[in-house]
Amino acid sequence: MSDNRQPKTAATGASLQSVDTRKQLSAWAANHQLVAVETLIRLLANPLGSLLTWMVIAIALTLPGALWMALDNMEQLSGRFQESGRITLYLLPGTEVEQAQQLERRIQTLDSVSSTELIDADMALDDFRANSGLQAALEFLPENPLPSVILVEPPLGVSQQQLSVLVGKLQNYQLVDSVQLDMAWVERLLAMLALAERLIWVLGLLLALAILLVVGNTIRLAIAARVDEIRVVKLVGGTNAWVRRPFLYTGLWYGMVGGLLAWLMLIICWLLLNGPVSNLADLYGSGFELKPLSATAALSLLLSAMLLGWLGAWWSVSRHLDQIEP
């Protein structure tokens, strides 16, 4: 019997090969790395134009960053201003130290109390003797005329209603002679902090919109200069994602370098103001020191700049890319 089967021949022509996920991810990462480096080199090849865009972004970020730094330093002063809003309890004359200590421990258990400090009559007299310059006259007094005092500090931001309830409780204690409350400075401080925080948000949103417009217009000009290149890429099968990628990295670089320049400008501002502020604080006998922008705030500023640069590029590319057809 003859065998009619034909021998197998080697396959000719192109054949499809499956690429595993690891190789696909490796190629994707390599392409992103290549595009990121190429876009940075392209920006550095035009230093003047890139620097102008970076400086515009840096100045737009420096303004809310400076207000943010000022707000942090105002919050640093809140502890000092809080002492102006503390409650002073004057105890009855002749109150024993043990009785005053028991009353202080009782007050510390209240929910609306942040901290307390007991100044007994002897401590108050010694302090008055040391600072008044009337040591000789005080020697002729038959007894100590000063009462014991308990300083009560409520938490910063406590409502007026809670303070009224707290003052009513303190006045009802048996050993308390009178209660003195001054919340004017705390209320003014809270109003200033609320106004500063609202101003930072409003100014930040306006300047964020300005950054989006600046980056978007810059990317639009870059797209217009590379229209022929984009058409050729689309002719050979390049997808919109492939064409969009270098422009997105360009916006990311604009935001990153602009954010770094803004952080550098804030450091320079802090160095210029730190000395005069310290001298002014010394003249008022205060230990206040101007703090620079915190690391968390600086990182937030940088990430916000990068996000705004990327969004501005995405907005511009999405608007103009579909209009370019081969």
C-alpha cells in the first residue's frame, strides 16, 4: 500500500508570537524611561524658554507657599496667645496649700480644661518681691496679702458656650473667691487663622488655574511645532497614547522643576527674614523663631506642582491631538 501522505515542510512567512506579561511591562517601563529622558533633554536644549516657564510656575507656587509658612508660624504663636485667654482663679485668703492642690487636681479632670498651674501665696509673694523692687517695704507687712491663684487654660478653639459653662463651674467651687476671664486675644487669633487659611485656599486655587493655563499654552505651542512629526507617527501606526506620552512628561517636568524652584525661593525668603524676625522677638523679650516650610508642606507643594503640570499637559494634548490627522 502506497503512503499518500505528504512530508511536512517548514512554515514560511511571518508568524505570531506571544509575549509574556513580564516582557511587556519591561518594554513599557523602558519606553517611559526613554521618553522621560528625551523630554528633559529637549527642555534643556531650549534653556531660556524653559526657564521662563519654570519661573512663572515657581512664582505662582511661592505666593501660597509663603502664606502657608506664615500660617504655620502663626499657629506656633497660638500657645503664647492662649495664655492671654486663660482663666484666673483667685482663692480665698488663708487657703492652705494642700487644699489648693486638691482643688487643682479636681479642676484638671474637667473636659474643658487643657492645663492648670497653681501659684500659692508664698510663691506669688516671692515673685512680686523679686520683680517689684519693693523688698524693703514688703518686710513691714504683718502677713502675706496675696492670695493663692490657679491658672486654668482652656483648649484653643473652645466655644464661648463651653467657656461660660466652665466659668460657672469654677465659680461654684467653695475655695474660689473670684474668677477672671480674658478671651479677646484668643478670639482675635482664631479669626486671623481662619482668614489666613481661607486666603491660602482662594489664592492657591486661582494660581493653580494660572499654572494649568501656562502649561497648557506651552504644550499647545510644542504640539504646533511638531505637527508634521505627529502625522508621520500616526501614519506608521502610532496610537494617541504613544503621541501623547512625551507631552505629558514635558508637563510633568515643568511642574517638578517649577516646584523645586518655588521651594528654593521659600528657603531664600526664610533666610532673609529669619534674622530681622529674631531681632524683633528679642526686643520684645520673646523666644519666637521663624520656622521654614515644613518637610510635609514642601513635599505637598512639589507633588501639587507636578500634578498641575501633568493636568495642564493632558488638557492641552486632549484638545489638539484629535485635530491632527495624517
